Amino acid sequence: MLQKKRSIWTFLLSGIFLLLFAGAAFAGEADIKLPDLSAVTFLGGSLMGLMILKVGLAICLVGMIFGIIQYVQTKNLPAHKAMLDVSQTIWETCKTYLFQQGKFLIGLWILIAVCMIYYFGALQGKPASEIMIILICSIVGILGSYVVAWFGIRINTVANSRAAFASLSGNPLNIVNICLRSGMSVGLLLVSIELFFMIIILAYIPKELCGPCFIGFAIGESLGASALRICGGIFTKIADIGSDLMKIVFHLPEDDPKNPGVIADCTGDNAGDSVGPTADGFETYGVTGVALITFLALALAGNPEMGGKLIIWIFAMRILMILTSLVSYFINNGISAAAFGGKKEFNFEHPLTTLVWITSIISIAVTFLASYVLLGDLADKYAGLWMPLSIIISCGTIAGALIPEFTKIFTSTSSRHCEEVVNASRQGGPSLNILSGLVAGNFSAFWLGMVIVFLMFIAYLVSKNAAVMALMPPAFTFAAPVFAFGLVAFGFLGMGPVTIAVDSFGPVSDNAQSIYELSMIESRSDAKAVVKKEYGIEPNFELAKHYLESGDGAGNTFKATAKPVLIGTAVVGATTMVFGIIILLEGLFGHVVEHLSLVQPEIILGLITGGCVIYWFCGASIQAVTTGSYQAVVFIKNNINLDKKEASIEDSKKVVQICTQYAQKGMINIFIVIFFMCLALSFFNPYFFIGYLIGIAFFGLFQAIFMANAGGCWDNGKKIVEVDLKMKNTPLHEASVVGDTVGDPFKDTSSVSLNPVIKFTTLFGLLATEIAVTMTNTNLKYTLSAIFFVIAIIFVYRSFYSMRIVEEDLTTAKK
């Protein structure tokens, strides 16, 4: 196995070094020059732009401190020792996974660092000291993704046991508050750290290095998010499917301690639903910001005064996002306490829905107010600019609330689509269950797509405002809608900490349910005494399990709602980043726009190729889950001991090892294909590559929404059977479990991983295109393109034929 890994890395490195023998000196998009921000003022010169950034650093520290305080408060909450022990076991396996992923990230960073050293050193001729700063920024980007993922997984594994114990308090609002507190701490810490680093780069790094440092930072965080999201998505679903299928094979209850796959499933909940989203969220906020900064630096290079004002204005919006989220969280806490405090039964989705809408409304109000204060005194051709910019951003912010509402139509436990999945299963079993879920996924892609199109269309119309058009240089008047789309993506993130908070609710509530069962709390002789001491009541175990299952259902719904928001930012933001490539080509060749017409064969072929890669990616990621799940199921079936109360820790560790092995094998194949396909197509033809990037973005958008919501519908269809109908261990339940296992890799592997894949491809494409278009030796360029394409195709082949379930394994299983 070790030799096989070495051969893969050697193969990959050899391809990189082929790249290092080509190119010529040039300056381009990744070497953007930012305006002098020290000269930027607001309010008639009374407020310095740099002062806004300095205040922003202090607000970021407030956000980080809040996250840490929430962690401490959560850790100090009561829990039974048996629950704490299970939680600690999960944390220890999560730590092992994180350390392995850290080593993996180091190897990936070395490959990217080689490209950046070559680009900025050999081609740009920058001194070693400047290259070192750029590389440090890329490391900070990776470490940012890694650190917030580490924090997210730690607070979740602290909150899960406390939420499990809180179910015995008789007050279901306690469970909601613990899960939401954990999520909010992750969301605020994530955004605060990301914004802190970006402000440091913007305010304290020399302006001639800001652009390259931002690109390095964005590539680093995108690389980290891609690896953690894809690996985590594969890991968690191998464990989840392996564990769930035991319900059918051995008729075991949910999270039965006898099942060696349950601990791996709990670890996977954190690896896939905590590590992945936090790293992904960190990257999303960073990359979207970098896309807008890059756009403004390029489009307004001839108007640095306005470019500087708008960059500071964007960061002011990001800074205020931390405060609006904090205020909204505390307002929602008060409303929830008044509405649900003391109630024995309520819909767990309601407090989360209220939080999303409160944040959206406050964020929109603050956007208009702050924009008026900072940009309201602009005169002449820019007069009134604050109004259209505020409307455009608000289109994205309202999308952050509307998209979850439309998603719930297809994924909520109270939705008609989930009910239809259950009703179809009553008579049609797993077959009609699966078909009904596919219908929900397809319909959701239509409606969510229409919501995004409608809001982008409004942004497009507003971008025709004279003040917005006046920003664009005469040669790039077509870029005004592109700028508007970038601001819409930015507006998606106007309630960023809350989006992450409701997403992170899910893994805590899911783990809490598992910990309750694994702790065997109902058979503990001291359980009633401990609950009596902490809450002053006799525990009702059946009611506690009902609360936990209801919380898990709400978590499933809101995990589903966050996914279209993140994928939407990737797609809408990608259009802004592609503009950088267009600017580069215009500077080199001229008359670029006419080459981007849909009547050009390069664009059409590129679009189709992008679609091909999206469907390959979905197949490759699900293949890794399928093969890993097969191995996990074989192991569990051969080693489970139904006579014992709980599985041995050795067997549980073996399942974790299987999950990790196939997650990393799948990730290696996927990353190499994405990496070398990007190089191959940019070297082949830049216009073809632009079509490819657009194809990746838009095929990816609808594939992700379809898969995410079909999976969410199947998942909560199962939850209806378990919670509302209370029909576990029945044929109906088995049918719903089958549907859920189909939906697992749909919603938590392929769909969610498309977000970082789109952004990494676009970001790395900036460097790849610049290297390619400046090569003077055409024959060498096409030769390299062919070599890179062959490498990509080899690993496309490997993604199935070296990962498939082979005949020998089946024969062994029969024996």
C-alpha cells in the first residue's frame, strides 16, 4: 500500500516538473496591483479607510472570543459520565482522522507550492523574500481551513454528549440551544478568523504584494477545503451506510452498541458534517472576497480612487456581518425562550427558521445604512451609487433566507415530498421510495434554480443603473452585470455565521442521538439519580429519545438548506473570477468578447467537457463510498457479536480504518484528475477553458442541488417513519433505510464537494491559463496539454477500475 501511494505521488510530481520547463516572463492576473488604501477616505475625509480595517480587526477578535466563550460554556454543561466517555472515544477517533488529513494536506500543498514558486519566481522574477510571503499566505489559507475544522469538530464532540444528557431534562429547548450554541460558535469563529487574515493582508502587506498574497491565500484555503470536504464526505457515508445496513441485515435498532459501525458513523458525522462544512465555509467566504477584490483591482485599475473605496466598503460589509449575526443570535434566543420555553412539544425547525429570517432582515437593513454612510456623499457620475449596490447585495442576502425556505419544501419532515416518499414506500417498498426521492431532487433543482435566476436577474437590471455603469471602463462595460453577480454571491454570505450555525446544528443533534444509545443510559443504575440532581426531575427515557430524534430531523433539514447557499456562492462567484481570465486574454490578444460567443466551437466544446467532468466526479466520489461501504459491511457482518452488549473498540477502530483508507484513495484520484484536467485544458485553448469553467459551474450547480435535496428527502422520509409513525423494524422502515443509504452519498459526498471543486478549479485556472498563454513554443504547449490530459484520464480510469468491488472480494465474502 505504501509503495502504491509513493508511485502516485511520484507520478503526480513528474507531471508538475514537466510544467516547470516551459513558460516566459510576464505579468498577469495573479500579479494584480491594489490601489493605495492609505489614501482612501469617507465622510468627506473625516474617516480613513484604514481605520475601518483596524476597527474590523478588533471586531474579529470579539467574534473569536465569543466562539471560545461558547465552547467553555458548553463544556461546563452537565452530562452523565457514560455519555462523556462515549463522546471522548468519538473525539479520539476524530483526532486520528484529523492528523491523517493534516499529513495529506502537506503533500498537496507541496504540489501547489511548486507551481506558485515557478510562477512567481521563474516567470514573474520576484525575489525570494516576496515569494516566501506569498507561500506563507497560502499556508495560512490551508491552516485556516484546518484550524476551523479542528475547532468545529472539537466543540461538536463536546456539545454532543451535553445535548444527549439535556434530552433527559424534560425541556426540549435545552437540546436546541446546545446544538445552536455549538454551531454559532463555529460560524462566528470561522468568519472572524478568515476576515482577520484578509484584513491583515489588505492593510499591512505592501500593496504590490497584496494581489499575489490574496491569490495564494485563496488557493491555500480552497485546497484545504477541497481535501477536507471530499475526504470527509466519503468517510462519513462509508461509515453511515455500513452502520445503517445492519438495521436490515440483523434487525438492529438505531445506533445499537453491538454494531461496530456506530462509532465510525459518529466519527463520520463530524468528519463529513463538521470538518467538511467548516473548512468549506472558511474557503467560501475567503474566495468570494478575493474574487471581488480581484475584479475591482482589474476593472478599476484606471480609477484607483473608486477601486479603493469599493474594496474598503466590501470589507466594512463583512465586518458588520459579524455584529449582525451576534445581535440576531441573542434576539432569537429571547424569542425562542418566550415562545418555546417550558413547552414539551414544538417543531425544532422553528427556532432555526426564525434565526435565519431575523439575520437576513437585520443584515439587509444594515447594508443599506452602512452603504449610505460610506458612499452616500459620492457626487457627479457616481451620485446615488450606494442605492443600487445595496439592492444588489440584498438580492444575495434575501437568497440566504429564501433558498432554505424552498429547500424545506423538499426536505423538511413536514413537507409533502417527504410524506410522499413514505407513502410510496408503504406499497412499493425501496423501489418507489427511491423513485419518489429522485422526483423531489429534480423538482428542487428547478425551483431553487428559478429563485437564483430571479434574484440574479434583478441584480442584472439594477447593474444597468448609470452610477454602476460609470464604474466600468469603456472597454469593459459588459462587466457591470459580472460585478453585480459577484455582489450577489457576496450577499449570499451576508448572514454567514448563521448559515454555518444552522448547518452545524445537524452533526451535534445526530451525534447526540447516537451517544444516548451507545452510553446505554437507560440501564445505568445511577442515571435517574444524576438526572434528578442536575434537573430536579425523574427522567422519561422514551420522551428523551423522541426529542433527540426530532432534533436529528431538524438537523437533517437545515444541513440540506445550507448546501444550496454554499454551492450558489461558488457558481455565482465563479463568474466573477472568470472575468480575470478574460481581462488577461484581452490584454494579450484583444477582441476577446467576440471569441466568447456561443457560436464559437471552443466555447460549446468547453461547456460540454465541463459537464462531463461534473458527472465523472459524482460517479467517482460515490464509487469510493460504494466500495468502502462494501468493505465495511463485509467486515461488520463477519465480526459482529450479537451476544455482547457492545462491540469491541478494536472492531470499531477497524471500521474507522476502512473508512479512512477508501476516503483517501478516492480523494487522491479525484484531486489528480481535477488538477491535471485544469492544466490540460488551459494549455490546449484558453477559450475552450473558459467554456469548461462555465460548464463546471452550471452543471455543478444543478447536479449539486438535485443530489443534496433528493438525499435530504430520503433522509427525513426515514425520520418520519421513525419519529412520527414510530414504525422501526418494519418493512416500511427497511424501505426508508434503503432510500436513505442511496441518499447518503448524494447529499453528503458528491453534492457538497462540488462547491470547493468549482472554486479550486477556477482559482488554480487563473495561474494555469497565464502560464499557458504566454508560452512561445506552441508545439511544447500542446505536448504538455496532451501529457496532462493523459495523466487525468489515467486517474479517471483508476477512479473506477482500481476502486470497484472486484470479483475476488465477492468470492471471499461467499466463503
